[in-house]
Amino acid sequence: MELRHLRYFIVAAEELNLTRAAEKLFIAQPPLTRQIKQLEDELEVQLFIRKARGLELTESGRFFLKKAHAILSQLNATIKATREVEQNSKTVFSIGFVPSVFYAELPLIVRRLRRNKRLEIVLHDLKAQEQNEALKSGKIDIGFGRIEIEDPDIEQEILFNEPLVAVLPEEHTLVNQQPTIQQLADFPLITFPSGSRPNFSDIILALFHRQGLKVQVTQQVDDLQTALSLVASDMGFSLVPEQVRTLRRGGVEFVKIADESITIPLIASRRRGENPNAVMRLMNTILAEIIHSRSRESSL
């Protein structure tokens, strides 16, 4: 998939007419039609319903349009930041993260780093395996995730273990208690993310399997926000790291689990054997302070 596929798709989705879209893109209609078909073939989904008077987005098409806008927006922001670096001789420090660390530790880390006005922070939303590849390619300098992955080129550090909490529809029968894993197993489960493995979903399913429990996965979605929306729609429950509770989301309740030993790690990943520069030394200092603070909180 190339960037032109995204740009062509966005224009076609906004115009909902291939003739007008081709005119806007200054290309002929047949090449545009071929590019859209190539994109659908690569994604293995139908993005448009072809009608006599134009196009109509499928549900998959509407979802992909939202993501395509986000990708191009992030690309434009990266280009702008890169130009600013050239103009201001800033040091770029890139961080990979999974969404579930975005609600507590990561904002704190970014705020601390941005006190250095000569430092440009670039954030990348990446799954565990994607972070490893991004570290090895130099796309990111450090990654924050939940999955331990063996790779001789990457070193991982468990910063702390974070409790898991249940996300339930606000009218659920278990909202006013601390449910056990056994009780939760009786209800449909919504997991995330889908796609490349190992991932957070594998950890959650293993939690039930280790206790000899069968759980019905009613939906496996790509991201946390979609999972919360499905819970709010009474499609089932989900399990999330405790810090996600800071996210205000109507229609759901975050409920502690009876077994407080059920936790998930927050893991920092770095390139193995690399001497830390000044920015990485600052990052390590910030992480040490976070670990110390969490340790004090858990001992109270």
C-alpha cells in the first residue's frame, strides 16, 4: 500500500463519485478505478458499493476513511516537525506506545521531556511487534507496551505490574460488586487488538484458560476505543489496565476485580547494547522516578 492509495481513496470517499474525484486529483478515471480496486484487494475488504449514480461507503469503508485521515494527519505533522527540526536544530526523540499507556504514564513522560525546548518528541501508536521492528529500524528510540517478546536485538524492562479492571455496561448486574474471573467468564468478552500476535488479547484469554475457564469472545476489535464503545452498547465486557479508568466514557463502568493479583506489566523496550545519549539518560531518570512513585503507592 502506498500513500497515493490513501489519498485517492480519501478523495473518492469525499466525492462519492469517481468522475469528480478523478477531476479533483487531475488523473483519468480508469487509473483511479484501478487504484481503488488495488487498495480493496490488498485490504481484502469492499470499501465502496458501486451504484449507477455514484458510490456509497461500506461500513468498512467508513472505518478506513477515519483511519486514513488519521494516518495522513500524522504524516503531515511528522513532516512539519521534521522541517522545524531542520530550522531549529532540535533533537528528535521518538516514542512508540500502545494506547493503554496513553492515560497516565505516557503524558507525564512527554510533559517532562518537553521541558527541554531543544527536544522534539514524536509519538507513534504501535503494537508490540511493530515497536520491535521500529526500534531496530531506528524509527523510534524507546517503546512502551504490555507484551514480552524475545529478540536478541531488543532489551525489555518491566517497569511495574498494573492491576486489570473489568469494563462493564453501566446497567450490568456485576457493577456494584468486585466480580471474580469465574463470574466474568459467564458473559461475552470483547478483546483487543486484533491483528499481529502476540498481543494484549492473548494475555487476557490466557488469564481465563489458566484457571480452566472457557469464555466466549463475542468481538475482537482493533483498538481500545472501539472495545469501550461495544461495552457501552451492551455487547459484552472487557478487561483493561487500571489507568484506563481515567478515560471518561459514557455508558460504561470500570470495576475492580476481586483477585488483586491479576495484573499486566508495563514494559519499556530499547535497542540492546546502545550507549544512552543525554535524552535517553533523562528518560531513564524519569522512568526511575515513576517506578519509585508506583512502589510507594502500592506500599501504602
